[in-house]
Amino acid sequence: MPIYEYQCEECGNKFEKLVRRAAEAADMGCPSCGQKHVTQQFSTFAARANGSQASQSLPACPGGMCRTPDVCGRN
């Protein structure tokens, strides 16, 4: 069941909605003003792993099997 982002064309409210069936998306109303003039927005997501930075290098292969530095061939 996907979660979609919408924006109301009447009041500008942005909200998310869990959509179970296509019929629910067709009858979508704004939770703030109740108007049915909403548009689906493009969604993006961000993933973080415990606040670590992307610039950190991977650990060296403990078995010494890697052909390329910092990339383990056992993956």
C-alpha cells in the first residue's frame, strides 16, 4: 500500500495519504478544507544510516580477497 503526497489547489495544504485502492485516490479530499481539487506530488525519500556521512570509506576486506581496494569481492 503506497503512501502518496498531495497538495490542495484551493488552500495549498500539503498532506500524505495511504492509498489502498485506486478508487480512494479518485475521491481524495483535502483534510484541511475538504475540497476535492488535489494534485498528486512527486515524492522523494532520503535514507540515512545512524547519521554516518557518505564520505566515509568502507573497511578493507578482512580475507584479503579484494581485487579493488575498499570493495570486498565476497559480496
